[in-house]
Amino acid sequence: MYRRVAAALAPVLLAALVVSGFWGYREHRQKQALLIKTENQYQRAFHDLTTHVDQLQDELGKAMAINSVRQRTPCLTNIWRLAFAAQADVGQLPLTLMPFHKTQEFLNNIGRLSYQLGVRDPQTPLSDRDWTQLRSLYAQAVQVEGELRKVQGNILSHNLRWMDAEMALSDQHKKIDNQIIDGFQALEKQVTEFPEVSFGPTQRTLEARIQEQPVRDLGPEMSPDRVADKVKQFLGRKGKTEVRVQESGKGGVLPTYSVTLQEGASGRVYLDVTKKGGHVVWYMDDRPVGAERIDLAEAASKAQSWLRAHGYPVMEMIQGDQTDQTGVFEFVPVERGIRLYPDKVLVKVALDNGEVVGLSAKDYVYHHRPRSLPSPRLTLEQAKARLSPHVTVQEHHLALIPNEEKREVLAYEFLGTIENDTYRIYINALNGDEEGVEKMRKEPPGSAQSW
């Protein structure tokens, strides 16, 4: 009888075991998904915080160099926005169980000062006291940025998890030993030592202003076969090189083809080519790059020779960076001694043999055309007098740049410094307006323009 009962119950017990196991597995999966989602949210908030503090430091530096009301007000507004965004990022991190009020107070001080300077009478210039406060907050922002970079480096190099930091903070009986927590405690300690700021009673960059809409006729529409032939000519490939041409997806500024060439077993070559005229707007050779054999100066010379060989006009290099085993160089055409910034190109050169392995030429393709360039009405000395007295000028040029309304204007470009930081400042050569200020970033290795 017992055997019959046991036999009858066995399927029921087995079914219960299966259901229980499935339920436990599903609960485990849901718990894991929730943990992953929470970890991703923490990671996003921290990297957003790092980015906002980077931008905040840049904008504070720009505010020190700006000397016109028209440029100052948007800059101060941007500082207030970034300070608010950074505070919001901090609020999303699991730091509520550790003292972090000094860092939040520091961000609040930046937002408060920028707001007070931005809402007062726009015709009132910055006083020496205002400039000193900006300088102090900028120096402090540099230190905060450095500490955040250390934490970010530890997170990336050691694959640290914010969930571990949260559990370490919530466990009152354990000694806290976590690199994320240690990094933020070091940051809080450093901010605590900052001098008090007395307030008294009181990213847009040049590149972002350039229109993406073409301003010239690019030529007739081309078939995929004709584009394949043009690509082979552009790359110097002869014979039966296999070229695959596909229409790019919708949403771009104008129709383009995506082109791919297989280069043996070592890599591929990718290009974006306009349907009209068949102009190469982007190019990347994905081959492995070997050990460095040439320096940046020789690589820049190779890039300039390559541009000439491919029909580009006289170009002047305005910036060069190294990332891994490649050099990335920014060039602009020069006419009558005037740099044409709307027509810039970026060239990437492999440092193993000097071969050009990348090109970004969208601005040149869309904007380069014959122009009637004006002559400056202000002398160099008159334009220089419009600069902030705190700027030490290192060099100067005439440049054609897009202004806030995206109209091209002739300007004096000044490369100047304030203490250890470098700025590009543009003074309108016709009316003396300050058209823009850019802080030149000191990029770490490997951070040059992505392709």
C-alpha cells in the first residue's frame, strides 16, 4: 500500500520540484537582471559626472579669457547648466551613506557664481574680484577633474563594480575597503581644503557652429559602379579589386554610399562617398599598425604630401595629436594668408610606415568653394586691444570662421595663454566683436579624434 501511495505521489513531487526549480531560476535571473541594470545606471551616472566636470573646467577657463558681453553670457549660462548637471549625476550615485556634502557645495558654488554674473546688467564688465573668483573655481575644478580621472582609471583598469561599493557602505560592521569609496573620500578631503568662496551681494565650440548642410553643388548623381571606379582611383588600386558599394541608411545630411574593400587577410578599407559627385567624406584603412618608425613631424609631412597628391589645395596644419601608433592631423586651406576653418580636414597617418590610413573630409566636401574674401578693417593692434588683459598672446593669424548665426566672418585668430592653459580667441576683423573662445585641451595619450 505504501509503495502504491509513494508511486502515486512521485509524479506530484517531481512536478513540484520542477516548478520550484523553475521559480527559483526565474527569480535568480530577474535578480541578476536587476543588479546589472542598477550597475549600468551607476556606471552611466559616474561617467556622465566625469564628462560634465571636464566640460565645466573648460567653460570656467573660457570665462576667464572672454572679454565681450556677447560671448560671456552664453558661457556663464553653460557653466550654470553643467554645474547643475554634475550635481544631478552625484545624486544618482550610491554615496548617500558617506559624507560628500563639500563636493556638492563646490558644484553649487560654481552654479551660484555663474548665475549671479549672468543675470546682472550685461553691460557691466567683470571686475577684478569676479575674475579672481572664476580663477579660483577654475583651479579647484582642475583638481576635482584630476581626482575623478583617478577613480575612473581604477574602475576601468580593475573592472570595479558600484554595487560592491554600495554594499560596503551599507555594512556598518565591516571596515570599508573599496577603491571607488577611497577615491571619493580622497576627493571630498581635497575639496574640504579648498578656500571658501565669498560671493558678496551680488560647447558651443567652433566646430559645433559649422553647418552640416552643403553650401555648394556637389555634382551629378553617380551609380554604384562609377563610385567603385572612383574609389579605386582614390586609393590607387588597380585591376580586379573587389569593391562593395551599398546605399547608406536614411537620416544623414545627404545621400551617401558606404563602400568596403577587402585588403587580403589583414584588414578592410571603409569609405563614405557622396552620391552626388562621388566625393570621399570619410575613409579608414583598418589594417594593423606596427611599431613606430617615424615621428609626428615626418607623419605630418606625409599627410600634407598625400593631400596635395589627391587634389586638395594648399593646406596648413593647425593641430596634431598621437593616438597609439598613429598621428592625427587637422588641416585647413589657406587663401591670401587666411585660414578657411569651414573647410577643414582630418588626416590619420600610421607611424610604422607613414601611410595615410584615415580621412575625415565632410566639412571640406560640403563647404569648399571659390569665395570673395574681405579685407580686415581693424589693424592687428586694434584687434589685440579687444582681448582680455589676462591673456598673453603667443601667435596670431587671419581666419575665416562661422559665427553664432553660422555666417562666415573674417576674424583675427589669437593663440594665447593664461597661466598654464592655452586658448584660441577670435576677434572679428571688421567690427571688433569677440566671436569665440576655445580652450585647448591637454588630451591624454590615446584620446585623439575617433574614427
